[in-house]
Amino acid sequence: MKRRSFLAAGAAAVTSALLSGGRARAAAAADLPAIGLDGKALTLKGTDIDELRAALRGELLGAGQAGYDEARRLWNPSFDRHPALIARCAGAADVKRAVSFAAAQGLLTAVRAGGHSFSGQSACDGGLMLDLAPMRAVEVDPIARTARVAGGALLAQLDREAQVFGLATTAGVAADTGVAGLTLGGGIGRLGRRFGLACDNLIGAEVVTADGRWLRASEQENPDLLWALRGGGGNFGVVTEFVFRMHEVGPPVYGGEISYPLEQARTLLRSYADFCAGAPDELYVGADLIADPHGTWLLVFDVTYSGPLEKAAGVVAPLRKLGKPHADSLGVAAYTKLQGSEDAPGHFPQCMYLKGGLVGNMTPEFIDTAVGCIESGRLASTGLGFQPMGGAIGRVMPNATAFWNRAARYSMHIYGLWKSDADPDTAERNKEWVRGAYRKLDPLTQGRYVNIASLEDRNVVTAAYGENYLRLAALKKQYDPGNLFRLNANIKPA
């Protein structure tokens, strides 16, 4: 939308609000310094800000206003961004107005759904932050086995609503993750080996594109856009509603954790890799090399078996035969409990620095290197882990969706944690350990997963999208030629 068209629409909204005694009677906004898409300073006129505020059903917040600091807060407290404005969108119409405003002003734009972005790009300094947190409705159709999920919903809200009907879909492993970011980047989860990635179960979406258009994406309408949304990240617009295919799951499933001393990790990880290679699709076993709250270093297996309960004990028996467990909590449990869906605060208590990559075969060299990284550091606030892929994820052709790396068997994550009030040396020590471990393991990886990739690393986007990149770049040019949506694993317009 051209700036003149946006201002004309805004003026009409202001007139209407004045006649009805609405919010436009508030004190006029002052001109506001901001940052443009090119990184240069610009000034937002107070009259333009007032027009946008009057046009929104939700709130438009600036620094110093009630709710601003809470709205800009992200899941990872290591990021402390200060947007010039935050549009707390109440619905698709608000998103449409806010996107049109940002495009008309050439304003740096961030989109916050769950705020879980590991790279901190759910907010920005000096730009416009579109906050979808007020949009969290979830509607499940148990007959059609579908779910309609608003753009700001968290995984916990989807899981809790769907499990009332004995349904679920692949939805990550952290309940306070946003549905939007997880799905648009691919979406690995406890049900992925059985039902595919979250994006594989996306059958429709409603999207506001960079020119302010509202579009529906499905196999029948704009199928190229649906293809791009299935793993192409937030490059193509703001998704205001997702439609998912749901599956019968639980509510009771079988799972929990079983852990072993770190000293056994090399042998156990080799057995783990062999076990995963022959495991049924219904079984998910994540693995983490971490220290428990008492400082004891462990190899922890995170287990979910969603198949018939009477088969569960036999399926997981090989894990129990690997050695003498440090602890074993495996048993029948609610799927929502394993997901942590009853406790989704939306904010992590510690700062996090994370890098990751995708792994093909977990070779002896890879295992030795990974365990060696932990042994050489033994910082209690660091960790290294794996999420299994394969199964249904690997049976989708690489070009069937934007998510290219279908041959990967594991997604690897390396992280460091520290308290937000820790001294800078503590934070840097944790970051440097992550960087060091990544340098050693990176040559042994095969591709990237944009949801956990560090965008400071080179070639992340091409490593994530492979031969799909050229098609994605062409679609980026079609739907966002000015690259308004650039705060992501960014695909440049062709």
C-alpha cells in the first residue's frame, strides 16, 4: 500500500473515532525517531502514529506506556530489544493495518508470535514490532480432525485443546513455543517420526503479505504460498491463522526420562544410534548430555511412545538394558504432561546462547567429539543434545515442501545458560564454550534447521533450504519484493 493510501484510510478512521468519542481523543503523539529497513534513522510523524492507533482494535504502545515492557519481553532474556512501536494485534485486520503502516513508512519490522526465537528476531530496536500474543484462539474439529490455530497461540494451548478430543499433531517439545515460529521453520517434535514435521501437517493458512493483502493458502488457493510456508520461515508474510491435520493420540501415552552416568555416554550413544535406526515410527527418543541440579553429569533419554500402550514396555526395553540407570521415570503418562503443557510461562528463567545443525549418521567420530566437548568443559550451565528425525519426516520428498533436509537423522543443539544478572565474563565463558563445541562438530553435520540455527553463522539459509532455495527466492520476490519481513532466516528476493 502506498503511503498516501494508508494515510487516507487512517484519516477516515480518526474521523470516525472522533465522532464516536473513541480513543483518538487521547493526547496527540509526538514525532518519534525510528529505524528504517535500510538501518538508517527516520522520523515517524505523530499524526501518522495517531492514525494507526485509532485504526487498531488492539493497542499501539510506545516506550514509557503501560504494558510496553511486558509486550517487548521475549522468551530468551538475553535479548533486550526496544521497538519504537509495538502493535498488539487483536485480529487479522490489525495485522493488515500494521503491515501496511510499516511498508508505507519503510520501517524495520519484527513479528512476535510466541517470542521464542532463539536468534532474538521476534523484536527489534527502533522498528515496529507486530505482537500477535493477543491472538491465541484454538478451535478443534474432532469430526474433520483439524485444528484452526491463531497466529499468536502457544503449543501448550494447541495441545490442551486437542487432547480433550484425543487428538494431537507434531508440536515441538517446549510448551511455551509459539505455534507460528515452530511450524514455519519446520517443526520437529515428539510425534514427528510418526506423523511428519509440524509443517507437513499444515493444510491451510491465512496470511497478510507485505503489500497488506489478506490471502488464504491451501492446496486449492495459492498452493505455492502454502508450499513456502511449510518450512520457509517467516519470509512470506504474517500468518494470522494455521489449519492443521490432527491425529488420534493418547491422551495417555508412554514416556518420561531414563538417564545414565556421563562416563558411559560413548558406549550408550552408539547403542542409541543403532536403536533409533530400527525403532518404530511411534517412538521418539531425544538424548541430552547435561548436568542435573546437583551437578551430576548425565546422558538423559527423553522418551515418548505414542503407539499401543500394551506394546510400550517391550518397545523401550532395549533402553533399559543399556546399563544401570541413574534414574528411570518411564511409564504411562498424559501426553500433555510429557509436553509440559500445564506449565507454559512464556519466559525462560535464564539467558541462552544456542547453535545447532543437522546430523546424518551418528558415527563413532561424531560421538567421540560430542562427548569430548562436554568432558573438556564441564560447565554446569552448558549442554548438548539431539532430537531424532527419520521415520515419516524422511519419507517426504525434499522438494515437496520448503523443508529440504529430509535425510537428516538428528537435529543437534548446543547451548549455554546464565542468569540475567550474571557478570559479562560468565556470559562470555558460556558463549565461547558453545562456539568451541560448534567449531568441532560443524564439519560433521549435514545441513541446518532454521529454528535453532545461529544466524551469525555463514550459509545458514542455503544449508537449510538446499535446492529449494531458488524457488523460495522467486516466491519471496512475488510476495515480499521489498524484503519487509527480513528479521528471520532471511531469503533474499530473486
